[in-house]
Amino acid sequence: MNFAYMLQINKILIVVFCLFSSAVQGKDYTFLVGGGDKPSNSQVQIELNVKWIEGILQDSGHTPRVFFTDGQAPGPDVLTRIRPEDDEAAAAALEPLTRIMGEYGDNYLTFRNSEVPNVEASTDATKLSAILKEAFASMQPGDRIFFIYQGHGTWESDSSNNALMLWNHTRLSAVEFQELLDTLDPEVQFRFFFPQCFSGAFLRLADASPLAYKDSTQAAQCGFTAVSATKTSEGCTVSLKADDFRDYSTYFFAALDGKTRLGKPLNGSADENGDGAISLHEAHMYSLDNAYSTDLSRSTSEDFLEQWQPWYLKWKADMRDIPDNLFGKRVRRIAAINGYTGDGSALKKRLFKQRKQYTEEVASLDAKQTDLEARQSKLREGLKTRLLNLWPELMLPYTAAYKALMDSQLDAVLEWIDTQEDYHQLAAMQDKNMSRMKDMLDLQRKIIQIDKIFRMIRLSRILEQLKVYGSDEDLAAYQRLFSCEDSPL
């Protein structure tokens, strides 16, 4: 056999190997879905998150298919805050009227068309479901999907009906999404990121659940949610300041990007195993360590542990020591970041005491808020009655009479309001109410930090129990879920 012939054979083998390798490795597909179900529920933070995440994905070599609100329709579909260059002074001038007749702060809101680039289509549930179904049908064994949602969620008494809130007041529930995934080839990996309120219902999409929603012999589906199926999540504001954002997405994607969304260094490395690449699970761990918010995020592998633990093992946990495993590390890091010292039962006692104090402060603040809002309402109604007696046209918004009043007598209306002593009392109360709401939010964030530590303690012990009492099938199912989560973009 001559050299030229051997060289030709080698070339053929290389081509065949490359084709086979490509087929085995599969392709990556990314879906980025965001926005509200209507313009007034499509806050600018959602839009800013989508734009930021899209940039991170592109920098990582991914080209996401983007779906946002009404697609490329030209109408306004984003609720935002008026900026100084957009005549903020005019909005400020109307503040007295909105404090009495509307909702405080509404005068600073406005609508505009989305600025998200590369939008393929609307998020209308019927259209989106058809697109996903067609895309899933074309997937081949070895392909990988990463599905990212940025928007709102609904709660139902049956959590399987918790849903994504999509354009035109449409919904896509967890069970409907699961039915879509049933059309996928079993060897197509599907990873998801759901940060909306009540998002924990979508943990059922993992097909290695011990509850056997699906065939538990595989774990090609895994992902992350911001909260449980019964809790609201943080985010979705009209603030234009990125440093105000403390939602799960902000911490998770910052970890994947290697820097905060303000371009600053992360608080420590997210590369926990030191391999030079940040996996989705490592981004989740970074979020657990560093997020200061009301989100208590979770993953499908964590949900597996909680669902797996038999009732009788809940009473066998060692209350003295915290295992030195993945979750035990979280306990110590989160405790240190939040200024809690000690270990084992000493740490738990300290946390119980601090949580009790914060809970009492929340109850006290809530009682004060209730009293303040009652007095505020009485003042507001008195002012409103006198105002409408003088300018009854204010009772007829969207009419010619109302427009004529705004055009010719607005200054007189505002001057009258300014002369009323009870208006200034009302304004002070409303400002105090806003300040207390911020205090309440901060207390709730502090409570969640403690709840997060308690959950990590519980998971650290369940993981050790799984190693001792779990069957080979249980251990394999958990490992498949973990492996699914623990790979990079």
C-alpha cells in the first residue's frame, strides 16, 4: 500500500470521525423570552435584563432566539420612568394632583417601544408554543437547549398551573410547558432559568424527580428558579439604575459574565472547582452566596434532595455539626457575609434569635403602616372631595371637559392644592410610607438571608443521608441532575 493511498484513507477517516463527533456533540440552542403580558406590566427592568443577558450570551458565542412582548410591532410595550431629558420638570409639576387623584409616583411613568435588539416574534402563548414545538421537533440527539425567561408569573392553588405571563394576557403553565418538552427527543438536554414569581412550580420540568412526573431514568432536563412555587420574587421595577437591581438574574448572569452588570469585579470567584469555566450550577452557587434580596433561589438537584428525603430521616439529622459538603460551604459563606458567627447548634440558636427579632420588627412596622395608611386615606378623601367640588371636570378624565380644564386651569388647581395644609400633611405621610416600605423590604431581605442559611443546613444533611440511605438508583438520579446543571453555557 503506497503512502498516497494511506494518506487518502486517513483523510477519509478524519472526515468520518469529525462528522461522527459533531453528531455526538450536538448543537447549542438558546431561547430568551421576556416582557410582560401588557404594556403596564412590562417594566423597564425586564427589558434591561433581556438586553444585558442577550449581550452576555453573544459574548459567550451563543446567538439566542429572542422573543419579547409584541415582537417587532411599533407600538409602546415597555413601562419606564420619565428621564430628565424627557421633561421630568413637567411630571414633577403634576405631582400634587397625582398624590390626591391617582397613585403617588404615577406622574413619573411613561410608555415607549421596546429597545431590545434582534427580536424574532411576540411572546403570545399560542404563537410561542407553536414556535417552540416546531423547534423542539427539529432537535437531534446530543443537542442542548438553554431556555431563559424574564417576566412575571402567576400563582394557582394547584402549582402545576402556575404560569408564565405572556403577551396579550396569555399564559403558559408549568404543566403545558412540560407537555411541550414531551415532544423533545429524550437525548436532547434542556436547561432552564425561571426567575419569576412562583417559579418553583417549573422545577417539575426536571425528569429525574422522585415524584415521577416523568420517566425518572433520565435527567436531560434541569434548571433553576428564583423562588418556590408559593413565593413572590424580587425585581420588575421601573428604576433605570442597574445598581438598584437585586433580582436572581442580576447575580446569576453576573457570575457567568465574570463581572457585575456595572462592570465591577465579582465578590470573589464564581469558579468553585477552579477549572477556568463557570457552569450554570456555579453561577447559582454564587447567587446563593452573594444575593442580598428576597429571592431564595433553588435548583432541580436541590429539589430532588428535598423530595427524596423519607419522613423518618427528618428526625435523624445530627443537629450539632454541619457537614463539610457543597451546602455546608454555603452555610459558612452566607453566614460570614451576613456577619453570623459560630457553627452547628450555636449558629442555629443565634439565627433563630435574630430571625425572631426581625419578624417582630416586621410586625411592628406593618402595624404602623396600617395606621399610617388609614390616616393617609382619610386625609386624601377629604382633599379629593373639596377639589372635585371646585373642579368637577376632574371626575371626567378622557373627556373634552377634562382636557379643557388641563389646558386652561391647571395652574389654578395646583395653586389651590398648595394652599391646603392637609395636602402637605398627606405628602409627608406618603413620603413616610414609601420610606417604611423600603425599611420593610430590607427587613424581609435580612430574614431571607437567615432562611437561606437554614435551607443550606437542611440540604447539607439530606445530601449526607442520600449517600448513606439512598439506593444506587437514587444516587445516580441525583448525579445525573447535578451533572446536567454543572456544565457551562
